[in-house]
Amino acid sequence: MGHRLSKITTRTGDAGETGLGDGTRVSKDSARVQALGDIDELNCVLGLVLAEDVPEAMRAALVQVQHDLFDLGGEISIPGHKLLKPSRVEALEETLETWNAGLEPLKEFILPGGTRAAAAAHLARTVCRRAERSVVALGRKDKVGDPARRYLNRLSDLLFVAGRLLNRHAGQNDVQWRHERKKT
């Protein structure tokens, strides 16, 4: 494999446009570029989660997610291209079922927090929801593969459960939202 990125500073985007994977140029504020940016940000936030103390099985699953997100970004960067397979959505669903099986059902909403790792997982969840909204918005203008939307939807659920598991891993409880708390 040759060098993919031989030059980082190209100056080709100085006029507010960027190149897609198929060579076409689009405005940097297009729905497609917005979706790409949100997917890239999600991948970066997953990197923050993985920089923390994460159980090995979760680490392996989240590294696979990072690779899937690169595939998704490739799919979005080439209009009409399909890279993310429906089997990746099914794999997320299986992982989600496994991870959720050991958790007690929630009786109340929880706040993002507890441990730093759990807070990072919740941050990743919110960025994932934004990426999902961006992909849906893109889909209103251009065709987007069904697995892309489904994947991001399942991933946000998985990241919520990951936050809960990361607190358990550190011996912490979920941070419960208290609806009727004392006013101070």
C-alpha cells in the first residue's frame, strides 16, 4: 500500500470547499461534510473513552466501532457508496444485549458521570446522537444507506450502557437524577 497522506497541508480548502472521496468538491458547510465531521468527532471521543481504564472486552468492541466509523465516513464521503454492512448493526445489537444483561433495570434517569471513563462514554453517546441527526439530515437531501442510520442509533444505546458498565467496573453506582430534590 502506498502513502495515502503524503502531504497534510494542501491549501485546497482555503476557499471553503473540500474534496469528497469521489473527487467532487463541495462546500464545507454542506450536509455531507457536517455528517462527516460529526462522525469524525465521535471517533475522537471514543478515543478518549479508550484512553481510560476500560475492561478488555469493551476495549475490543469499541476499537471495532472506531473501524466501523471509518467505514461509515468512507461511505458518506463517496455518494452512493456502501461500506457499512448490516452485519455490523447486528453485531452491535448482540453486544448491547450482552452488556445490558448484567445491569439492573433503571428506575430513574441517570446523570452522565460517576467515573471519568463513564462520563466520556456519555459524551460519546451525545456526539453519536448528533452524528445520527446529521446523517438523517443528509438522508433528506441525498440517499444514505439504511445500515448507517441504524448503526448510529444502536451505537448511542451501546454507549449509554457502556457508561453504566464503566461505573460498575470502577466500583461506582450510576448517578441518579433526583426529581424531587431539596431546593437550596
